Amino acid sequence: MADDYIVEMRHITKRFPGVLANDDISIGIKKGEIFAFLGENGAGKSTLMSILFGMYECDEGEIFVRGQNAALSSSRDAAALNIGMVHQHFKLAPGYTIAENIILGLEPVKKLLGIFPWVDVKSASRRIRELSHSYGLDVDPDLRIDQVNVSVRQRVEILKMLYRDAEILIFDEPTAVLTPQEIEFLLNIMRELRDKGKTIILITHKLEEIKKIADRCAILRRGRLIAVLDVADTSAREMANLMVGREVSFIREKKAPRFRDVVLEVEGLTVRNEWRFEVVKDVSFSIRGGEIFAIAGVSGNGQVEIADAVAGLLKPSRGSIRLNGKDITAARIRERIEAGLSYIPEDRQKYGLVLDFTLQDNLAIKRYYLPPFSVNGVLNEGGFRDFAGRLILRYDIRSGQGGKTLTRSMSGGNQQKAIVAREISLDSDFLIFVQPTRGLDIGAIENIQQQILEERDRGKAILLISLELDEVMSLADTIGVIYNGKLQNIAPADTVSTNEVGEYMMGVRG
């Protein structure tokens, strides 16, 4: 290995029950570079970096940091070597302030009157403000975590690393829950960190981000190292093909629509948030069988609240919702499901899954009381197992112990595949997809988008809500653009350009 490597991982192997997560991986990362790990969901990227951060111990292999053999048995060991990590699912205490979260475990203690210990949060807050201004991560240290949005929480995670003087910064799927504008902001922060001498390790499956920011890229597939590439000399298509092990199509083949009767009718829908502020304002639209109706908009303009109101998670303050001619405005969630509604939510962990249930329990959770899962009121284990086996195979859900896998232990992308598999398997007349491909690799995105098109071709009515404008333009038959809680424009997808949709999204038109 070269002398200028700040991190070397030699012959790293890690096994979990039923899974060889990392298979004899050797890799070196240079000081002051942005090094990306690219791979499918469940390819072993996060596991490998969790070993570097001390969260797991490898079964075989060695790690060298700055040329010295490093025994990493905890994140405290990693922090002592100036290694920090921003996890895909943030590790923050909601009821604490930003400053309290950042100093947790490193509290600056002073003694009042030389006797009584107390934590000097005020001086810590001053240092946090200085750090945040220095790196363009402006935050208010006195705000509580539950008072700030996702992008601010991510800045807090970065500041936690900087406060601990981290030189090697690991980012695990950092853009999975960010809007396009927030993603660009984060990439600029990474460039600035690199320019100030930090070494950045980026775990991702997003090719466009790697092309924008990374110097070198390692590709993992099913736990094995496939290649290490100079990003500038490698095309996105080549990286995609290496990542999934086959030729990947970047273009979706879409048949001409064959519209049927109206399935969903929304009339005058108004929704208030917890502070009684109207976030959806007098919205009306309808969706026919065989139609994908997409709502495009910048995050936070009311599109998710529309989906939640239709699905029954939010109660409208005004308006009506009809499914196949039946008024479901006040119906319970189970009644909506039985009436023919499927829902893939934006927050897969909060609303989509019970993380401490097994995969097979989650896949059957919306109809566990029906045959073959229940016979004469008694749960049938074989029904759960057989059903899960079919969906795992069809949707390529990576799970070490099959249907018995604890859902919490699965990668975020495979959790998303499980939700999509369950909701499509309900065979509902109407399906809501909110950010269906968020957090997925390019191979899984291709598969999910193809599934959406197949459901549409089977005559299903589909409401698609996505922040990815390319996804909206390639899948939708009809596009409604939302701004400040109001639908600005509804038009056939083939009559509007990407620029026009973008202008409506920003409130320039309409």
C-alpha cells in the first residue's frame, strides 16, 4: 500500500447470520481526497464503514490509520483517531438542544465556587457558532432538535464531528432524505471540508453525486470489491453496470395510456397542520384507472399532506375524498385499505414498517387477519413464510435470514423494497407512491419504476409524489404542480416541458 494512505483496510471480512457482508476487502484512502463507496442496497458499504468507525469488529483483517495498526472496538476508539461518521439515520436526542447534542459525551465541566460541577453550555454554544460560521453550517445552538428540519439535523451531525476535531469524515447515504437544493448545499460543504484538509468518505448509490464530487470510487457488489476507479475517467453508465453486474437502462419504456373510469376524486381538500396553519388549500383533482397522476413540487409545499389525507393519516378540515364512488373522507385506515387503497409513505421507518417485527410479519401486516395468514382466527406461520418467500424473490429483497430477518437489521433500501412489495401485492385499485425510489440504488430504481408502470398498464390508478423531477417527467401521464399548498396547474405530461414544470414549482408561473 502507498505511504500517503491515511486509511488502509486489509483483507476485511465480516459475517452476519446468513450473510457474508464483506468478503476479503482491501482498500486504501488518501489523505485529503473525497473517496466514494458505490454499491447496491445491501452491498456491504455501510458495514465496511461501520467497521472503520468501531461499531462492528471485523471477523478477519486489519485496519491501519496514518500507518499505525488500529484496534477499533468502539466509536470512542474511532473518535480518538479523529474519525467521525454521519449515519444514514441520525443519532440525535430530540428533546435536547443542538448544543447539548453536539457536546454530549464531551461536556465542558467547570466548578462553581471551586466545588460544585456544572456544564458550561454557554461557552460550548459560542464555539459551535464559530465552527458553524467557519464551515457555512449556520445553526442556532439553542434550538431543540425536534424544532428543526432534516437538513439542519444533518448539519448538526457534521458539527458533532468537527467539534470532536475529526479529520476523517464518513458520510453514510447523506442525501437520502434531502431535497435537490439541500443536496447541492451539502456537496458544497463537502468540497469546503476537503479544501480545508479533511478526508471525506462518502457512502452512496447516487451516480450523479459521485460524478460531481468524488476523486476516486470503490464499487462493491454483494460484499465483494469489484473495482477502484478514478471518477473523472469513468462514465456513469460504466459505474452503474459494474455496480449491478448487468447493463442498466436509464430510459423507461412507457406504453401509450389506456384510461378507464375515474377511481379517485378529491374535491376542495384543505388540510391544517398541528399549528392550525393551512398547508393544503382547496385542492381538487381526479385520477382514472390506467393513469399516473404525479404531483411535482419543492419539498414542504403540501404534497405529502395531500397523500396523508387521502390515506387517512391526516384529517381534512374541509373537502371530500371519494374512492370508486364511495366517500372515504372520514373512513378509518383499515376501511380505506379494504376499499382498495395502497400507500407507500415518505417515511418508511415511521409509517411504513414495524422495525422490531420480522420481514415476513411486515409483509403481511395489512392482512394478517385474512387467509392464508389466519385460519379460524389462528395465525398460520406457513402462510406468512410462503408469502414472504414469494415477495423476497420477486422484488429482490436482500435479507440474511429470509422472512425471519428482523426488519431493523436490513438496509434502508431493502426496507423500501419490502414496503413497495407489500403494497403492490394488495392488488388495490388505487396506489399512492410518495418518494418511492428515495434511498434506492440505480438497479432498484429501475425495478420499482418498472413495477409502477406495470401497475398502471394493469389499469390501476396511481398518485405519484416525487421530488425527483426526472422521475415525474418519465413516469407521469398527468402532472399537477403544487406551490404553497395550491395546485398551480394540471396538464397532460406530454404538453408541458421540464422548464415549465420547474417555473410552476418555484411560483414563477400560475
